[in-house]
Amino acid sequence: MKKLLIVFICSILAFAGAFYLCDKADESISYVVGYNHSRPVIVIDAGHGGVDVGTVGIDGCAEKEINLSIALDLYDFLSVCGYDCKLTRAGDYEVFADNEERTKSDLYNRMDYINSFSPCVLISVHQNHFENESEHGTQIWYSPND
């Protein structure tokens, strides 16, 4: 549990530091002609949900519960800091239509929701499981064209 708390606090500090630097960058280039002063919407995706539990910890805690808890706390934190935030889910459910294939529909509906905001920053929260215990820590994935 201590390890999870440390990871959570480090994640929050990393995100806060990144957004602080973005604010400073906004100030330093605000005089550029044609600069867009609008901030991107921050979309927070709590991975898994509903019947999709993700991985299960050694204490029996489902990944979907940890992801949602982190996403809700991050949403509150960033909202208090003045950012426009959106959640892909705010409860224990998936985002799919009854007549569609569950997993594929959930992913496509999340992407449609995320892409409805422009500009936006996506933070997708997951707790990955590694068989090799020497592998641990934070993973950051990003698109090379952004």
C-alpha cells in the first residue's frame, strides 16, 4: 500500500510540474503574433471499468478501482488549478452501446469522446503488471507526431 501511495504522489507531482512548465512557456511566448492563448482540455481516462477489471493486485484490488480513484483525484486537483478537465468515466462502467461488441465499442467510444475536444491532452491511467519484479515504475507513452 505504501508503494501505491508513493507512486500516486509522484504521479501527481510530475503532472503538476509539467503543467507548471506549460504555464511558464505560455508566459514566455505570449507575445508571438497569432499565438493561441487557449489552454487544451485535459481528458482523463480511467482505464478499464465495468466487467473489465484490468489486472488484480496481490491484495485482490482491481486495477479499474485504482485507476478510477487516481483519475477522480487528478480531476479534482487539476480543476482546482484552473484547468478544464473531462473524464471518460466517473464510475464503475464501460462506455459501449448494448448492441455492439463490448471491448471494441468501449475503446472507440472513448476515442470519439477524446477527439471531440480540440486542443486536448489525454492522460490515460493504468496500473500495468510485470511478471519480472525487477521491472517497476512509471511508463509514459506519447505520440511522436505531437
